[in-house]
Amino acid sequence: MAQTTTSTPAAGGIDLNIGKILLEGRAFFALVAIVITFSFLSPVYFSVSNFLTMSSHVAIFGLLAIGMLLVILNGGIDLSVGSTLGLSGVVAGYLMQGVEIPSSGVILYPPVWAVVVLTIALGAFVGAVNGVLIAFFRVPAFVATLGMLYVARGVALLMTNGLTYNNLGGTEALGNTGFDWLGFNRIAGVPIGVIVLAVVALIIGLVLMRTAFGRWLYASGGNERAAELSGVPTRGVKVSVYVLSGVCAAIAGLVLSSQLTSAGPTAGTTYELTAIAAVVIGGAALTGGRGNVRGTMLGAFVIGFLSDGLVIIGVSAYWQTVFTGAVIVLAVLLNSLQYGRSGR
């Protein structure tokens, strides 16, 4: 009579699988831990109204992070997104205040839709300059976008003389009302900024997963030379991701200015670092070719919910900076462990 034997998985194998699950799902588990921790520390943290308020704050960083994800997937970096956000807000504020034509003495007040279109076009132009410098002139991404960081911030300061455009709500008589719609209105109780973030995330997620451009992006980020030899238009892809990053930054600038109903030249300072942090926490590799929108959104919510939670319990802003930096270092370390272990 034949004997049958059954094998049981080794305890070490089970531990390894659990460790892999925890490592790959670290952003989600971190978000859950943050919510649970601050819910115990503050009675006002765990409420629908507070979650919606925090989500409206996350929308700004999330939009920047989506654009940053595209650039990092390509193996690059975009340090200019914070300044592009600030410049976009200033340009929107300038247009809302009215554009004077000295030769005729006429002041034009463009409608809000025109302000939105022109601001997004500006973001695309800034991104295109970055992309052309990097793709065609071989300027290192770090250097090109660092230079654009200063140029965009300087232009914003020159336009405003260091001041802030206030009261951007518009006037009915001038036909330019509605700018604050992005910042204050809600649909089914959800802030418009959060809905904008969800729509942009959904579109970019579908582009990455279901289109040829998405496949080209992952291929060129993983091995640009091999992708180019395979017929991938690597230069076009590189320019496109920087254009999209600029567009996302401009949208974030519009949402932020709408929320504040004002636009200042220093808005968005250091936001590029927060965007990079969100992408890294979400599991993307800084070397390119690895990452997704879902992880980046989780990373943005981790940073946003952590920062707002620290504010709610009264932690100093200086300590918030320390905690954020520690989270970034830990995320990079975990990324190294994950990709080093998988051998990819």
C-alpha cells in the first residue's frame, strides 16, 4: 500500500511571506496606524468632517505627487514643481485682478475658465522647457529643474514685488466670479479639490496601465537604452512626463489659490520635497521603472494625515519637519530592502 506524505511549509517561509506583505503594503499599513494612533490621542481626529478637511489639504500634495511619479518612473526628478505651483497661482491672481492695456487704458477681466486654461498652459510650458533641456540638450534633470525652480520663483516675485494678490473671488459686474469654486464648493459633501485629485489620479492610472504611453514610460524608466533600441520614442516620453508634471503643478496652484482666495509668490516652497516623499513612501523606485498611482496616493495621504494629526495634538511645526524627514529616510530604506530582496 502506497504511503502518501504531506509537506507543511516551513515556519521561515511563512515569516518571509508575512514580511513581504508588510513590506509591499507598508504605505497602507502606515496610514492605518496613523489614523488609529491619532484617533486615540485626539477625540476630534476620527470624524468624517475632519477626514474631508484633511483630504482637501492632501489634494495639493497629491496632485504634485502624481506629476512627480511620472517623472520618477522615467528615471528623472522635478525640483521645480513647488515653484511652478507658486507661479501658476500668481499668474491666476494677476489675471483675476485684471490685465491693463496701457495703450488704450482698458482693463480686461478674463472669465474664470480662461484663467484656468491659461494657467494650465503656463504649467505645461514650464514643464516643456524642463523636458527639452533634459531630453535634447542632455542637461541633468537635477540641474535643469533646480534652475527652473529659481527662475519660476523669481518671476513670481517680480510680478508681485513680493506681495500677495488678495480677494480673488471676482465681481459679478465684471463677469469673473467663480474662482473660489475649486476651494470652497462641495459635491455630495466632498471638497472639489479632492474630486479633482481623484479624477486626475484615475486618468493617470488608466494611462499608465492601459495605454502604449504607459508601457513606454515603464520601459524607458527601467532601461532607457534598451527601450530606445526597441523603438520606444524615449525623448518624446521624457518631454511628455515633464509637461504633465507641470500641468499637475499648475492645477495644484489653482486649487490652493482658490482655497485661500489669494495668491502669493512664496506659495509651494519646499512642496517638491513633500511630493518626492509621497512617491517614495508609495513604493516607487528613485531609479525609475517601478511605481504606481495607487501607492503614490497612499503616500500623499500618509504625509498629509500625519502632518495634520501632529497639528491637532499640538506638536511644534519644527518637530513636524523632523518626523517628515524621518519618514522619508525610512521609506527609502524600505524601498532598498524591497527591491534588493526581489532582485529587480
